[in-house]
Amino acid sequence: MRKIVAVVGVMLAIVVLLTHATAKAQGPVYIGSDSCALCHGAKHESSQQTWHVRILRPASEETIAGDFTSTDADLTFTVDEVAYVVGGQFSERYLTEVEGELYVLPAQWNVASDEWVPYHPEDWLDRPYARYCAGCHTTGFDAESETWSEVGVQCEACHGPGSDHVALAGERAMIINPALLDFQAQTEVCGQCHSRGTDPEGVYEFPLDFQPGGALKLDDAFIAATDEEHFWPDGSSRAHHQEYLDWQKSPHAAGVSCIFCHVSHSHGETAHQTRWVGNHRCLICHEEKRDLETHVPYMQTQTAFCTDCHMPTLAEAATAEYNFDIHSHTFWDPDPVGTMRYGGQDAMPNACNLCHTDQTPEWAAQVLGLEVAPLTPIPTATPALPPTPAPTAIPVPTVAPSESPGLGEIPWTWLGAAVVIIAAVMAVILIQRRREEVTR
């Protein structure tokens, strides 16, 4: 009898190995964050409170903040036309279906100012959502079918497809942990979406074939933009979702990754998912700057924040007229001399004059003790984005069902063989038992 049990165990092990080999041959697939929640409940629950997860959500009374009762001339559509809501921290944009495709409607709601402003009112029907935005607002985007596994930036957007990890009962080697990746690969997990540019073919405005921890590097899957519309003359960003491009130019690129300052699984200590508040975040490393009265003698140190000077708000997320709202991630020193060189605060803003609006760049340079040599204006022409191809018909993205690996993923030839083997073993067991009964 023990021999029979051993044979059964071996047969079952063979079935498991065949199943695993099949999954490995096919590659891991996306199975949805609900599968992650079974074992990682606390992380899953807290991550649901982040803007990453909520960056795209189905339209409802609870998810729409925009005032659709407004008589603002920029509001040219009704709430009934809205299928999905995009964003909400700085602004809300709205998706609608037109002839089987999803598009961003031609006005957005700016949260801080409670106002409608235009959003590509002239060409919005030339900008299908699946080609311009979907890759970074969804998880498991598939370019061939133009569908995705889940709306929002869910677990597998950063950890990779999780089917093998779940099938092997949480085997750690079968999932990507960004915290354990090498420095460059770790930052590329964030950089895949906090960048601007196109895929190498110039069709999609996000990387298509890049996966966290995969063999393909981000620079091979994405061509970063450098155009004048989205960058200031000194190369720093003037538009949103470009933090990674700023960081690459910063001194932090030598050894301070995104997740040193930012958390992933919760809303963090601030609206920007940071680990700490105030100057403590910077002074952890920059101890020599702790004496603010020495470091910034020209400021009221009790209200001086490191980010005011080294992370000024130079970029726009809400396309509003009331000021910028995205912090620079170059961490450069304030440069009023650069403002003078490039033609003034409107052409090249600096941190000093963002606050001291009643003063000049010359005043700021004098306060900082910067030498102002004879200046020659520098031309601001920069390369443009790769040409955008004509829009093509794209089916409406649908949320693919989240299915765990099952019988459908096992070749029927192997499955049939496994069933035959198990049936044969069970027959042997029954025969052996019958013989034992006869012997008795």
C-alpha cells in the first residue's frame, strides 16, 4: 500500500511540474490585484488610497468632482457622456466613447481653482486614449488588443505579472520586488510612466514592451522627449509626468532612487506620497545644511523649506493660469542668472522670483552673491518629439477578466495524459484493495 501511495505522489508531482513548465513556456500573465490581496491584504488596502490606483476609474457620482451644472463655455459636454474619470489630484479629465473608441473630452476640471479649462478642444478626436495615455493609467495594457487587465496603476504595474507567483504559493523568485532590483532598474519602474516621449515606433506615448525587472531597459523601449513645449531652456521640465527625466539630470541620479523619498503602498506623509514631512526628508542625508541660519541667511529660517529653493514648482499639471503645481526634480540650486540669460522669468523661471514676484532676477542674484557676467541670450530651440502618425481605429478598451492560471492554460495532450495516469493509479489501488479483501 505504501508503494501505491508513493506512486500516486510521484504522479501528482509530475502533473504539477507539467503545469509549471507550461506556465513558464507561456510566460506569466496578469491576474489582478485581488489575487495579491489574498496574502498582502494590508498593503493592498492602503494602496487603494493612493492616486496611483485611482488615476483611472469608472465614472459615477462618487468619482466625478467636476461641476457639470456650470455654465462655463469650456464645458461642451454632459456628465452622461463620461465613461471614465482620469486623475483628480490636480485636475480631472473625462473619457467618452465615440464610434467604438475612447477619447479624452475637450475640457478638464481644475481642482484647486474650481474651474473648467479647455483640453485639446481643436484636436481631441485625433487623440485616441489607448494610444496617448492608457499604458500609464492602466495595468497590463496589451497593445495588440488595446485592452488591459485593470484600471489604475495596480500591484502588477510595478511588480510585473503575478500568475507564476500565485501558482507557486507565493514563491518570491516568481515576482518582481522593485526594492531588490539594482539601482537603475529600480528607478526605471517609476520612470516607465513619470516620463514623456514615445515608443521607438512613435505610435504610443508610453513604453510598450518594458516590464519591471525585465531584460529590456527603459531607454531601449522609450524615446524621451526634449521639445520646447514641455521643457524650459535649461532642460528642466515645464509639464507633468516628467519627474524621471528631471531626476536623470539631478545629483540624485548618482545614488538616490525614487523610493528613498516616496512610498508606494500608501498615501505617505504628504499629498505626494513622501516618507517624511518638511526639511527632515532632506536633512537625513544633507546634515551639513541643518543650520539653516548659516545656509540661508537671507531667508526667514522658521518658514524656509528645502523644497522651496531646490524643488520649485516649475511644471503645470492643471494647465491653469494661477501658477505651476508640479515640483521640479532636478534639485538644482536657484539660478536667477539663468533667468537673465534666457530672457526673463517668463522665459526661464527661477525659484527666488517665484516667491519674490515683486523683485527682479538681478536682485535675486545679488542676494545670493552670484556673479553676473555680461550676458548673451541663449537660443532656446530644442529637438521636437518624434512625428505623431495619423490616428488609427482603436477598439474600446475593455477590462479583461482576472483569471488565475487553471486548466485552460494546460495543453490538453498533457492534461489527458495526466488524467489517464491518475485513473490508472486509482485502478491499481482498487485492485490491490480487492485482493486484500479476498486474502482476508
